[in-house]
Amino acid sequence: MLKVISSGFYTTIQDLGRFGYGDIGVPVSGAMDLYSAKLGNHILGNNHADAVIEITLSKFSCLFENQIIICVSGANLSPKLNGKMIALNTAINIDKGTILTFDKPVYGVRSYLAVKGGFKTQKVLNSRSFFREITDQFVIQKNDILPFEKFSSTIKKPFSSVKINKEHFNSKIIEVYKGPEFELLSKEQQEKLANTEFIISKDNSRMGYRLEELIPNDFQSMLTSAVLPGTVQLTPSGELIVLMRDCQVTGGYPRILQLSDIAINILAQKTTKNTFKFKVISI
Amino acid sequence: MTTYNLTYKPFGKYAVLIEWPPKIDENIFEDVIKFKNKIAKNNIEVLVDVINTYNSLTIIYNSTIKNIYSEILALKSIYKTSSVDNNIKNYCWNIPICYDQKFGIDLVEISTSKKISIDEIILRHSGAIYNVYFVGFLPGFLYLGGLDESLIFARKGKPRLLVEKGSVGIGGAQTGIYPQNSAGGWNIIGKSPISFFARLNKEPCFAKSGDKIRFVPVGLDEFEQLRSQVNLGSYKMERKLINA
């Protein structure tokens, strides 16, 4: 098992998410950057649905109380083992008593720590993804003990890192499909949407990202309808909200765009003051 | 029986959105639920979730939809099939509510502003049968329809930072129960001892879209008794089958 020394800014357990409970109001959740989370599991030969730790831009650190194999994927938050820098996207043997720390971000926002066999924290409604009032805990805290199964074999060295496409972290293009209410937009509003470089406001979280630039509109309010992770809502004040993995299941603002799968993952690696442009693609 | 001219739209690569005319209307809602039940009956394996609201169904698949047009055609033919019996049972649930001013912290304000006595507010609120349109906003939050028009009361200009779990509120033309502690701007008129979301149960929320609800006024003492029964797990919900 693993003992948390420092919780960092916002650290949670995530897997692929909680499916099939949308009709009782339960959000999907799951790793914000599913691509990177799956990659970590893949490198360890885990099931893609195994639970990982999601670390957000922060000084998370932990102590391994058992021997295990780990992989750090996603953002590069300068991970170090006992003070020595380690490679990302690589399977790494961990001895009992080793301390892993995360520090300054080099690229990206969310880093994933996977262990061989996955973390075995509480499973509620078929998922271990943390969510307030669903799991006992909604955020990892100092001194938490996170269990994993004992695994005594080691991998043979040398073990090469999986090359990742840096565009996943650097791209400033967010691909979107037209959303159900796209047709409400005038030609001018559509052009503004396509040509504006949007800045992510400080109001960004696992629930959603609010953007700084406005799209003024006089749309009537609509009847509440379903929303999905990746849905872009346009509020009466002109604010755009990109819903993310922890979003509610229904909403009442026009759904003008829908992010592609890849686009949600790319946006998950961006934060306050980062910029991007929407690119509308066809379904 | 009315059939409606429905719109079918792709909603990203994983979902199809089906829409009825944009109205809160019992006939439209009944048709939404019928279609939802037909889809359930068809046992389409790739479905993750079918989420309905007042006038829409969102059908979410577990992988990208290969051919959206053939999928829409398939759904259209399911809509046309006649309603067959299905195992989906809908109930009318009795929900105990304590309207004591200890919990109903906004009753005086509503009463003064509307010039309706508190007793009359309670009578009208508990006298209606409410439709459970759908569950959203928070896990276990029921969107109810059927509030007596004389009780419509605008939500607070500034939401409270903490509304306690079980609080019953009126927000505009809507009424509902907060399933957990939450920030909220509705006017609070009472509290229910019932748990609307039991996360560790196989079926965490007893009510579902298409069910109905009645509020039954209880006093403070009974509220406390019921609450301890709920906590002990010995409380049995009162319900009546409505589509037998």
C-alpha cells in the first residue's frame, strides 16, 4: 500500500468512470485525461479500468510501504523517487520505503500514478472514481492509506519509455462537433466562436471550465435536458462553460458544441490563462 | 393515441438526442417514458444510459456510433412499435414531510408575501400529486411537476451556502427535496426524514422518472421517529402501484 505524505492541491482516485446511473443523477466522473490514465495502465499491463491517482499541478508526495511496479503518465510534474528524477511513461520498480514526490510542472496539468494491478480503494456503483456523496472521500488527504495488491516480481531493466505525442500537451486546437443547439447561433456568432482565441478562466475544475471571452446572445432559456462531459454551454451572460468529467447529468443552457473524446483529454491538460481555439469538425 | 413528430440529432459521437415539442406537458412526458420503456425492452446491449427529461431522451452508447443515420433509423422503428407490456412498474410514493417552522424557515416569508396562511400553504403543497419527471442536478434530486400555481415563489436572490439534506423547497414553479447538503436558492418550507440517495444500495434512488409523489405532513415528534427508523434501516416506504 501507499501512504500519502502530502496531499497536494487536488488529488483523487479515478478510473474510467461510473456508467449507467445517469438517470438517477449520478455524474460519470473518471480520469480527466483518459488517454494518459489508460496509457499508464497499458504500460503496466493493467486493465484499462484499473484505478489510478490523478494529481493536479501540485506537490503530492507519498511513501510506498510495499514493493510494486509503477508508471507515471500524463503531465510532467517533475516526479522524483527518493529525490532522483524518474522517467514518465515507463514501468519502474519500486522498493519498500521509497518516497515519490511531484513538484514543478514542466508540461501539462494532470499527472497519473498507476500501480501494477491498480489501486483497490472503495468501489461504489461500479467505480472507484472519487465523487462527493458517492464515495466516502472526495479528495485524497495527508496520511491516507491507498491499498494495492502485493506484487513481488520486478521488471527487467532496461525498460524504455513509451514516446508520447507532445501535441497532446501543446495543441491549441480543441476539436468540437456541432452541439444540439448549434443552429441557434447566427453567422456572426459562429464566426466569433471559430476565430476567437479563448482564455481559460480561473474557474476551472473537474466539473467544468469557464472561458473568459463572451459570446453575447439573446437566446431564450430552454427546458432542462441532458448534458455530457465535453458539452459546451452558452449562458445568457454570454459565458461559455465547457463541461468536464464531473459535470451534472442535466442542464438548462443551450448546448452549442460538443468536444471530441481527444479534445476533452487535451483540454484536461490545460488550466487558468491557457488559450485555445475551437475547430468545428463534422460527425 | 398521439404520436409526435420527433427530432433526432447526433450528440457527439456517443449519443443520440431525441426531442419532443419543447413543453412541460403530461402527454408529451408520457410519450417520452413510453419510448424509453420500448428502448429498455429492446435490450440494446451497447447502451450505457438512457436519460430522459420533460421532452427529450438522450441515448448514450458505450462506444462511438459507427453509422449515426442507421442508428437513428433503428430508433425510429422502435418508436413506431406498439407499446407492449413491460416489466417497468411505476409507483406513487408517500413522502413524509415535517412543515414545522423549525425546518420550514421560509414559510413566514412566503405566507406574508402571498397573504396565504401557513396552514393553507401546507394544505396546498401536500394536497397535490406530483409527477417525477426525471432525476438530475444532484444524485437523487427529483424534478417534480404539479406545484399548485398559488405557491409559485421566486427563488432567493442570493442562494444560501448551505441547505440541509432533506429540505423541501419551492423555486419558481418547481418544488423538490435536496438529497444532500448543498448550496441552494430555493425557499425552504419543510424537511423530509427520507433518504433520496442511498449510495451503497443496489438501487440508490427509490423513485424514477414516471413515478408520482405525495407529500404527507408529519409533526416534529413523528419526524424524529421516522428519521431514526430511516437511520436504522427499518423504515418501509409507502407506495402504490400506478400502472398495474
